[in-house]
Amino acid sequence: MFYQDEVSLLDFGCCGFGFYLWDIAVSFSYVAKKYRNDLLEAYNTIFPLPDSYEKLLEGFYAGMFIEAFNFYIGAPDADEWIINKINELATNEFIKYTNDERFLLV
């Protein structure tokens, strides 16, 4: 936030030290699928990814959406959106995750 030519930080809800793959998974919700591998390749040049990174990213990606829903539950006009989004994720991503099928980088 800018105030009188000074920058102030606000909204520290997601600030802190956590597992770096969680941060990458969150960024995937903002990055087009065609650029996700590029993001990982660039990240991997700085910090090597573990062998199991894809499965971990998918778990964090699913968890991120589940966590985000708590901000919308009870909000006006959010019920239909939440139901539709949960159905979409369950059909397209969550079922693949539970069946050990890749979905995030395909």
C-alpha cells in the first residue's frame, strides 16, 4: 500500500516460513499451465527439486484450494461458485490425485 510516497506492507496472512513446494503450488493457481514447467525449470536452477516433487506439488495444490474455500463459505453469492469449483476440482484433479495419476504438469 502506498501512502504519502511511502510503501507499507499489509495482509500478512500467507507470510512466514513454510515448505517451499507449497509456495510453488500456490503460484500454479496464477500461472497458465503452459508455463508451469518453465517455472519449475527456473526454480530448479536455484534450488534443486526433490525426486517426488510432482506428487508433492499436486497434494499441495489440492490442499491450497481446500484451504482457500474457508474464506468464501458463508459469503453472499459464493455458495454456487464454491459448489461448482469443488465439483470441478473433484472431477478433474482430486480424483486423479487419489488414483496416483498426474494432472498438474500435463
